[in-house]
Amino acid sequence: MTDIQQWLNKHLVRLNLVDEMDYENGFSRPSFSSEEKQAHEVYTEIAKELGLHIYTDEAGNRWATWHVDFYTPTIALGSHLDTVYGGGGYDGVAGVLTALGAIKLLQEHRLEPRKNIAIICFASEESARFGVSTIGSKAISGLLPKEELESVVDSEGITLKEAIETFGLDWNTIDKAEKPQSALESFVELHIEQGTQIEDQQADVGIVRGVACPIRLQITCRGMANHTGTTPMNKRADAFTAIAPLITYVEEQALQMNEQLESPLVATVSTAAIKPNAMNVIPGEVQLGIDIRSVNDEAKHELAERITHYCKTIEQKRAVAIDVHTLVHNDSVFLDNRIQQKLQKASDKLQMKWVAMDSGAGHDVMNMANKWPSGLLFIPCTDGISHHPKEHTSLSDLEKGTRVIAEFLQEEVR
Amino acid sequence: MTDIQQWLNKHLVRLNLVDEMDYENGFSRPSFSSEEKQAHEVYTEIAKELGLHIYTDEAGNRWATWHVDFYTPTIALGSHLDTVYGGGGYDGVAGVLTALGAIKLLQEHRLEPRKNIAIICFASEESARFGVSTIGSKAISGLLPKEELESVVDSEGITLKEAIETFGLDWNTIDKAEKPQSALESFVELHIEQGTQIEDQQADVGIVRGVACPIRLQITCRGMANHTGTTPMNKRADAFTAIAPLITYVEEQALQMNEQLESPLVATVSTAAIKPNAMNVIPGEVQLGIDIRSVNDEAKHELAERITHYCKTIEQKRAVAIDVHTLVHNDSVFLDNRIQQKLQKASDKLQMKWVAMDSGAGHDVMNMANKWPSGLLFIPCTDGISHHPKEHTSLSDLEKGTRVIAEFLQEEVR
């Protein structure tokens, strides 16, 4: 194990609040929970050990700064430390850890930066608790829909506002976390890929061109609930048998469209709620949630159209009414070309093989890119498994990521 | 409105604990709830007003007896007063109400019965709260699996044992409610049809031959949960797209089999649980509940076999493992021929058109039939709607049912 691997390993477990990585039960540090806060405290300790200056903004993002002076630009890095429930120990942590590790490397090389370097530990990136993602980076980049969020609740009925105040923040001022354009020169996030493109191409890192933001549809199919035993087969308005072919259709259409598309599309019927969901009652209502992603926004839109049309054909054949509601319709985010080139150059210099790719998942960087030239560097995770206790990235891959970030920084702050 | 219709209407609302029938929100008197108990108290009042003797057994069934003497046989009638959540005001109530109404008619005719007549108000017929149906009649007929039931809980974590003790009973002695074969000569239940066969054939009542008890299957399809945005379409093990065609298959097969069957079969995929059921995660596990009913036990078994085979073909095509678990496998219950003939005779005498039919739903009578010669009389409910606030049976149909029961009783106790 190299020195930097030892350092990364030691701080990986610290940031995960454990003595050894737990690949069985995983990690649960939900948004604005005491566990997320505890991880932020550990991050603060490590940053202080590296001599960095700590500042917490109004949305709970923690900024660790290698401060040069007030009149020089700031180069920012960062990711998050919250997790889904029973998630892995690398999603988010990898970005924070490698940014700290890069500072460590640069200090060992006695670098004297001519620009400020800031690591941002974003608050509450995962949507698992409140159904809202990237709250911290939305606040920094001025994208927080505060009014809409006030009444959002978790599964225990705790409002986001209450959780934020328990976290030690003031709901009334969280939007004050917004920073002016002049505050940063650029932003780069490192994240685990959560896919297998780097592995598949036997590369070391991925340099992201675009982030495929989703279209999300909520399909509600209403038939008529009735007794399973007393309602003849030909007198039913079963909402589940009516809508079931749509599940197959979504997959078929995505596969078919991919034959023609350069940037692939993914589409998933990921949620379902059956009412009344009782063994002796015919389903009277079925609600399906569909997630469609591609950096090709036209293709996403096309599939959403096809789904809407297919639902109409079902309505014509069956005694059901189907409502197609667009929950989310976000255009893809394209990252800064110059930052991509700089990350390529840094990788080349270190003789690491990089692949240009798109991200199917959203990250804090997509908000930051709205305001600042931004980049996203991927490192592999085994078999693409993520949001799962088995999520894993080797120390060797964490080292590679750290070195690319350090090389990039060194050039930027020269 | 006839006198007896007035009487039925007055006592219908009393038993439903209201002043007027509520067709908007329906009725919620779950098993062993304070609402069920309150309905039992009202039943007791009405029975006492009719001069009947009240006795509550160890399982909470209330027996209202027109007592002649200890050495003469007892003719029993009965149904239940509990409901599903937001159910109708006739399922169960109709049987209790018309039995009381029949006593009222016989008393008006100054009948002097030579046998005892008992109306049993069964405790806890609906499975909506604890997932267990017909608890009271199971206890009377010695079919209560007490050990299995001890740890059964409702959606709020209250055990059946706790609910029963709150209801005022002693869990340790509920099985003492079992009655010897000699206790009753026969049992007849009146129930709303919860289907439309009587309506469709423009008849007045239905006389049931057999009760189609279900086969219930629990299908668990396990794939692999993964990120919806980062997992390419061709690298997925989506449990939902894998199992979805089964939903269509079950309906297709039931329709196809019915072309050949004399006693029709019904099959319903009535429940579904998706894990993790999150918008950005591919379904890793899907559990479906299937309810199959017919008085033709062979046909039920055949469909269950076909479903099991179909799941094997899915496993061969997809990266999923499918487990088919039989939750319930009950053979149909056939009712007593002599009682059917007596109910036919009573209907004929009153110039009512009766249809011989099967019941797709289970009722308390199926347990009673295990020990005593038993019958089941159906009266229509509008459009077959049941387990729903809109459930409705006209006073005219309630009167017809009351008169058939009174006529049947008069012959029996002569």
C-alpha cells in the first residue's frame, strides 16, 4: 500500500464514522440527520489537521479553504457525505476524500498556490429522505425553490424545515448561502461512476461531458375495485392488468430507440403503488413512476410522447382512465469544455487512460455548472454497484482520482 | 313502504351506528375494534327488544336465542357486523338484520316454535385488519389455528391477541367457543351476493351450492437493484420488467380456461410490492399476490400449475430468480343439498324467482358447513358493488330475504 493509499484508507473509514468498511449493512446518513452532521464534524477535523480554514454557510455546506488572499480567484472542489439508507461508503465520500487527499499531496510537494483552493462538503445531496436532491449545491448556486420545500416531509412526517433547524440552521436564511458568480473561478467534482463504462473500456478515469437529467412521469390508471371472488373475468375494470403491458412497452421502446441513438437512453418503471392492495380486491388504481434519462433531450421527450400515446391506446381497449403527469422535466447539463480538456491533460500527464462519457446520475456539479465553469471526474466502482452496501472502489482507484485532482489543481493555481 | 321494510330500515341504520346510511364515506368497523363492539351492543338491544336471550361465547360471538327448551334441537341463522375499512353497510349486516326481521315476522304471526332458534352474530369475519377472516365462526366450528394467530398484527403493530383482550375476551380461552355437533341441527346464512348473477337473471334470490375457496400464491421475483441513470438497458436485472408479463398471463389464462369450464374461474393479481420503490433505483425485487377461485378445485390447481411453469420460462429468459409460494390452498365447500331444497321450496311458496349459484367469496357459513348441515341465501346488491361505500341493497330486496328466511324457519321449527 502506498503512503497516499494508507492516508486515504484511514480517512475513508473516519469519514464513514467506522473503524472498518461495512459491506454488509452499508451506511445510513440521511439528509440533515445527526449522522450527516457527525460526518461533517469529522471532515472539519481532517480539514483542520491539513491546516485548512473552515466555514459553514447558511445551508449547512462546509467550506474548507486553503486561503491565499482575498483578491485572488478561488478554485473549488467538492462532493457530499450524506447517503441513501443502507447505501455504500463511496458515493459522495470519494469526492470529499480525494479532494482532501489532493491537498495532502500538494502540501507534501510544498506547493505554494497562487489562488485559493476551496473544498465544499455539500449538505444533503441524496433525495432518499425528503425526495429532494442536492439541497446544499442548489442553495449555493441560487436554485433552491425554498417555498416549495417548506412543507416537504420525510417518511416519519418530519418536515424539511424542522430537520434543517434540528441540524442547527435557520430555515429563514438558508437561501443566503447563494454565492455570487465572482466567488469561484471553477468547480470540479470527483464521484464514483455508478456504472461500468470505465471498467468496460479498461480505463482509469472518466471525464464527463454531460449529465443526463431525467424526465419523470407519474402514470395513474383508474379502474374499479371489486371483489376478486365475485366479479366475473369479463366484468372487470382491473387497473393492474390494464396498465401492466406499459411496463414491458417502456423497456422495449428504450431498447429499440437505442439502436438508433448515439447517446443512449435509459428508461425504468421504478415505482408502483396498487390500491387497495388487498388479496381479495381487484386493483382499482395503479400508479407507476417512470424515470427516463439521456443527454439527448429530444430522445427523452420522444419516449415520454410514445408512453402518453400508448396509454391512450390502453384507454381505448380497457374500461380505465389513465392520467400521465410529468413530475420532473429537466434538460441535460453540459459541462465546461475547457475544464474537460484540463482534466484530460492531467490524466495524460499521469499516463492514465481516460474515457469521455456522460453521466446518467445527477450530482452537485449539475447545479454548480449553472453558475461556474464546472467539471466532473469519475473513478470506477466495482461492477457499477452503487446505492447498495456492496458499493466498492479500490484504494488504487481512489489514489488515481486523487492524483488527477492534485495534478489539475497544481496547474490551476500555478 | 311496508311495515317490515320500515322495521328493516330503522334497524339497518341502528346496526350501522348511524341515523342515515352513508354512501360517501362508508363504514369502518374493523375486527375486534370498539366500533365492532358497539354494533354488537346495538344488536343485543334489538334482540332483547324481541325478547331473545343473549349469550356471548368465548370468541366474542353473540348468540340471540328464542329458547323453547334444552331437549329440543336448535336451528341457527347468522352473519357478522364487522366491515372492511370504508366498506358498505350491508355486507354482514344484511344477514344479522334479516334474521332478526324474520323473528319479528314470526312473532307477529304468533308462531309457537317447537325447536330453539338461535341467531349468531359472528365476531370478526373480515380479514381487512389482521389478514385472517371468519375468526368467530372458525372458533365455533373448531377450526381456529390459535397458535398461528397469536403473533398476527394489524398495520399499527397491535397483535390479534391484544385486540381480543381489549375487546374484553381472554385469549387463553377463545377456543372454548367450539360447540359440539349436537348443539345445532342446521345453520343458514343470508348475505348480499357481491356479484350480479341474481340481477343478470332477473331473479329475487340466489341459493348457493358451493363456496369457491381460494388458492393464493405469493410470487417473489428477485433481480438486482441498481441506479436508473447509470445502468445501461442491456445490463439490467430489473425484477419488474421480468415479472410484468405474468400479470397479463394470469388474466389471459383465466379467460381462456373459462371457455371450457362449466363453473367459471376467476384469477386476480391483486397485490404488488416493489423494492426499493424509489424513482432512481431499478426494482430489485417484486412481490405479487395472486388470488384464484372456482368451485372447480381442479381448474384452480391447473392455473396455479400454469403460473408456476410460466415463472420458470421467465427465469430462463431473464437474470432473475422467481419463487412461487402457496399462501392458501383451500378446497371448495359444498353446501347441504337438503337445506338448498328447503330454501328453494320457501322461495317457490313466496313466488320468488331463485337461481342456483356458486359463491366466489368466503363467508362464515363455510366454517359452519364443516360441522353442521348449512345453507347460504343470497340477496342482490346493486351492480354487484361491495367492500365499497356505494354498496347498496334495496329495502325491497331485504324484505324478500327476510320473508324467505321466515318461511324457511317456520317450516323447520314446526
